[in-house]
Amino acid sequence: MGILSAGTVLKPSIKSPTDNYTTSATLAQDGRIFIDNHAYETPLGAAKAYHQRKGEINGWSYWLVARSGKRLNEIRDEYLESIGQETVDTQMTEQALELLVD
């Protein structure tokens, strides 16, 4: 059971040097994030491609759900709490966005 729906629109929480928050991303059923018809396997991959920022960036906290304004990491933490898991394991951190999609 997921928390997000396929087609959920994501917005960046940090302005890209080349964009004025006009680009959005879309969440696919399999957990990939699409920006301009290009699929990214992880929130981090999508954030790095969109923001083109050097250095550290956290993909889970970078993306906001446009409708609610919640960050993906907040939604992930709510999901983990709902299944009785208190900590984020490496697999969930890296690639398990698809677990959140209904």
C-alpha cells in the first residue's frame, strides 16, 4: 500500500540556477521520477540532474509534493512509521521510492 499516487507532481525545494521553479517532476507507478520525459531511478538522481548542483544534495529532502508541500523524506518517514519501522535502511534511502507509490 503506497502513500503517493502515480502522476503525483513534485516540485524542487531549492531553486535551480537555470529555472525559476517552473519545471516539475512526475512520479511514475514504478517509483521513477520523470523530468521532461527523462526517467530517474532515485530522488537523488533526479535532483542532481535538475539542479545541476555541485557537492552534496539530498534527493529525499530536495523534492516536495506539489499538492501538500511535504518533502519526500517526510512522506517516507510517515510510511516507515505506519509499518512499524523506525529507521531508514540503505535500500529505502537509495531506491525504494516505488514502495511509496500506490
